[in-house]
Amino acid sequence: MVASFIQANFAGLASLLPNQIMHLMVTGQAMSGLFAVIAQILSLAGNWSIVQSTFVYFVFADTVILGTLVIYFITTRTRFFQYHNALANFESESTDSGTQQSSFDLSAFKIVFEKVRFLPVSVFHRELTYF
């Protein structure tokens, strides 16, 4: 769920930037499939047990999500992004011509995240108990 939220967020951010950035984002998504295949080949070649393979995939996925969040925060603070974000805001204000934009309400996401906040911790704890 977190990965899809982050992916949608990056797609929205990439839409604010020049078209080449969206192309690079889609290429990066294709590369992630290649990394998954390489991880599976290494898992099969290493003769790991199912529990060990699952744990390695889980840790790898968490590492990628944390790395993505770090890159997100760095990207949104660059002058390049801030310039294109301001340009997109200016263009949307000029095309609105006085109409009021609807604001996005995050209360639904907050409710969902409050209900599932302990699930990742319990899954991680369960994986550690197998070792």
C-alpha cells in the first residue's frame, strides 16, 4: 500500500516536470522489474530457504521504500523542482481564470493509516522470529 502511494506521488510530481522526466520515471519502473528478477535468480542460485528468501525480499523492499522517501525529500528541495512546481502553479492559476480549485482532503488517508499502522511492525516481528 505504501509503495503504490509513493508511486502515485512520484507520477504526480513527474507530471509537473518536463516530459523527459516522465520518460525516465517509467524507465525506472521497468528497471525495478529487472531488479526483482535478479533477486529471484540470486535466491534460487543461493539455495536459500523460503523463510530466508522472504526475509531478504522484505528487507530489500523496505530499503527501497526508505531510499525512495529520502530521494523524494531531496528532490522537492532542489531549485529545478521548485522552478517547475512554481511554473505549474502559475499556469494552473492563469487557466483557472477566477474559478476556485478544489482542495484535496487527506482525512481519509489518515483514517486508513491509523487502522493499519501496526501491521508492518507485526509482519517484521513475525519474520524475525523464524530465524
